[in-house]
Amino acid sequence: MANTDKKDLFAAYTEDSIRSLDWREHIRLRPGMYIGKLGDGTSPDDGIYILIKEVVDNCIDEHTMGFGKQIDIKVSEHSVSVRDFGRGIPLGKVVDVVSKINTGAKYDSKAFQKSVGLNGVGTKAVNALSTSFKVQSVREGRMKVAEFERGILLKEHKETATKEPNGTIVTFVPDETVFKNFKYIPEYLEKQIWNYCYLNAGLIINFNGQKYVSKNGLLDLLQRITDAENIRYPIIHLKGEDIEVAITHENQYGEEYYSFVNGQHTTQGGTHLLAFREAFVKTVREFFKKDYDATDIRASICAAVSVRVQEPVFESQTKTKLGSQVVYEGGPSMKAFVLEFLSKALDDFLHKNPTTAEAMKKRIEQSERERKELAGIKKLANERAKKANLHNKKLRDCRVHLNEEAGGKDKEEYNSKRLSTTIFITEGDSASGSITKSRDVETQAVFSLRGKPLNCFGLTKKVVYENEEFNLLQHALNIEDGLDDLRYNNIVIATDADVDGMHIRLLLLSFFLQFFPDLVRNQHIYILETPLFRVRNKQETIYCYSEEEKAKAVKKLGNKPEITRFKGLGEISPDEFGKFIKEDIRLQPIILSKETQINKLLEYYMGKNTQNRQEFIINNLRYEKDLVAE
């Protein structure tokens, strides 16, 4: 840097450069520090879901302390209302609790024990990031109400008498200037609510008029997400003080875990999940008196683990990863606590249920055989991939990765970017060229396919290593050994919206569902929506994603505007493409419902049942002229 530039910078750094932000300004300026990424609702970890979670967490904490057996949640297109039947916020502190940082009862361990919300920030973030925020508290026949706009108090009502039962009601509308074009996806909300129920057996949650309740905790969770025909033995369900686990093995690839702390779904795991994985391996080895490889023991496992911890330490405000090393002050380490529980409870269970133990042993030994069969080809394939990675023309990488954490002053900003990391899987050089030139090099990578990938349905994992393209894709994502080191949070299939493009989508989805189903289950896979039409006149350009949108655009612009029909991604210029993969990106998430059975799904659409599929196509075929007429 030139000396003159340094002098200018030095002179510009004055007392006026130092700013003190109040709580709401800081939240609105740096929302990522409080709610992770923003997003528009297409991803389950987008900010609009974190806002709901922060409010519901407080209700759960009340329930955990023994107050309130029911929570009512109403979510309309944009508005959210959450009502618990707990103790209610002390009326004299209603305004402070939702608008003053470091104010709350979570600092008093007598009032809240083993709660998830410890730092009193959650509801303040919801308040600051909402255009409308209303809090009502009812205690012993008295009610207090306060209303805010973007964190600014509009009106503090006087206390009034009421016949309402005790509790707290929070109603808010997320700020559309922060969460642009957002929408709630019901499946994400339903999954969030079911998790609360599994972790709080007996708690009733009414969501938009529908009742959710779990009687058997984590056992219900595994029964809901697994196919009874696909598990190798009945689900093992074990409960102890401050810990609950449910375990089974399936027939498919990968390891599937659901981990929780104090009723919080820790989607990125943490010390408790690491402790469980190690303790499970150790217990199984000791029970069978055989030194099985850890990967064989855990291959195809489906497990849920929940722990209760005093004053948990999470690695971010969104509480997706536990950092606590001990269960409570002066108590055992997390590792020792989980090991002590499993080494007794699981060992006792396997001794009492020899049929289950034998089925588990057969599954482990099957995994061992499969691993040894793959060993030779895996080594060669990895060596090829390693060489290719040095000059991998298929991958245009980005600078930030999901599996890399930053330290120092830029830690929060870097770690919030990690949640936005995206890899676009494209077909052909023209499409990948447009995306590469217009992408954000910080967080967006591009992987280019040569053409149509192989239909891998019915094939073994050997094909992942024999097929160079699949092997390079596996290495680009870094998922060979599971999702722990996944490099991108969002895997976006970006193909043309024609027959060939749709076919490539199906082939890629078959690959992920067959060999890496955890990517789909954990909502990492998306389809990129790109515009079908460009409608413009000299004053305005509108991009349309459907015939309906095109008709509205033509009506708006009037006087016969120019209409362009995009046939492929390669036709869209890099400058235009930048609009569709950044702020205004439209993603269609791939969501597996609880009824979805992966093997049957793949067999129907990608297998050899030609006659059934042919009849389905004939019965459901729709012509373009019919679609246009609609």
C-alpha cells in the first residue's frame, strides 16, 4: 500500500470512527451472530425458523421446569403466534425481558435448571428482526401487554384483569427487509415440532389446529423415520437420568444420527454425539469380545441421543453444536457419562435379548465383508481422485467451507458464511461457465458433469469408486466417511428445465438416495429454479418462472413487450445469472416425508418395472398446450 494511502487511512481513523450500537442496532446490523444465516425459508436452518425456535425454546424451558403441558403455535403466511401455559413473565419485567440484553431468569439456576436458553438473547433477536412484535404475559389473573416495531417499543399497556390461564403469548411478523421473499415450508415446521414432542414425552403441541404428542420419546422418533421392513432388529430404547438413546441398524448406506441437548436439536452434533459414537463402538466390542472396526460397527446405524446438561455451552447462538465437556459443574466428562450409561444399559439389553444381539452381529459382519471387498478398488480410486483434485477441471471451488471453522475477530462472520456454502452441480460447460462467472467466489462452488451420469439403482457402492465422475463428486463433497466433514451446506442440482435436464436430476437424486441418503434426510439437496421467460420493455425487465408469471408480466408492461424463452442455462448470460443465484435465488428443497421408503421409491422410478411406470406416465401425461391453457 502506498504511503499516501496509509496516511489517508490514519487520518480517517478518529474518535468519530468509534460507534456504540444499542442492542437492536447490533442485532439488525449483524443478524448472523444471533440467528445464523438469513435465507428465505427454503432451508430448515434459515433465520425465519430460528425465530420460531427461539420463542418456543422458552416455552419448552417452562415445561421442563414443570409448568405448562401444552403449547399452541399458529403460523400463517407471514405471522407467527406462540402461546405457552407456563408461569408467565413477571409483569413488571415484560418489556425488559424482550428488549434488554443480559436480562432474564435463565441466569438464576433456581428458576431454570438444564434449560436450553441461557443467555437471554433469543427473544430480543426475534423482537429486533420483526416488523411487528407483541408480548403478553398472564400471571394469577393479571395481564401485561407490550408492542414493538423492529425492537422499538411502541406501546406498553397498563396491567389489566383477565380470566386467561397463566402463560406467555408472543406474536410476531418477520421483517421482510431482512428476510426477503420469505415463506414457511410446513414440512420443516412439522419436523421441528415433532422433535420438541419426542424430547418432551407427554407435551401437547397444537400447530395450526393439529395436535402433536409423543408417548415414547426417541422410540417414536425412530419408528416414524425408519421403515419397519428395512431395519435389522427392533429398535433398542434406553433411558437413564439425563440421557435417552434409541438405536437400530438398517440395510442402507451411511450413518444416521439425531442428537439433542436440553430439548434442542443439535443438527451439527457436538461433544455428546462424539461421546455416543465412541461409547457405542466400545460397548459393542466388549460385548462381542471382538475388535471390530469402528466403521463396520456404525455402518448403517440409525440412532437418536438426548442428554440434559446444566448450563450447556454451544458453539453459536443458534445452538446447533454442543461444546460442553461436562454434564454439570464438578461432574463427569461428557465422554465418561455416556460411556458409563451405554456400557451398562446397552450391555444389559443385549444380554437379555440374544436375538437382537445376533442380528446386530450379522449386520456388523456384513459391513465388514463389504468394506474388505471395496478395499482394493477404493485405494486405486482415491489415488486417482487425489491426482485429479490437484487439477480438477470439474470443480471450481469457493473460499469458505462448511467443515472449516475460523477463529479470531472474523470468527462470527466466517462461521455464518459457512451455513451459506453452496455447490452447484451443472450439466455441460456452457451452463457451468455462466454460473462460474456470476457466482460468489466466497461461498459458491461449481461442479460440472460431462453429461448424463450412470443410473446407479441396484448397484453396490463399488460403482462410486469405479465411476470416475461419481468418485470426484464424492471427493468434492468430502462425504466418503459420512457427513461430519461435508464441505458445502447446500448441494444444488442446476440442470436445464427440459427432458434431458429432468433426467439428469433423477439420476443424481438416485445417486444421493442410494449411497448418501443422509444428505437428503438432513435437507442438503436442492433443485435450482431458473426463469423460463424474460419479459421486458425499455424501462423494465421481468424474469418469469412459469406461464402464470409471464402472463402477469405481459399485463404489467403492456404494449407488446419483448418475450424471450430460455431453453437452457447456457443461454442465460453471466450478468443475468448473477440475479438468480444470489439474493433472488429460488431453490426447491428435496424433502423426504416420514412415509417415504427410499428403496421402494427408487425401485419404482429408476428400476425395471417398465409396465407400471409406463402406465403411470400415460395416465399423468400433460401436454404443453394444456399447461398454457391453465
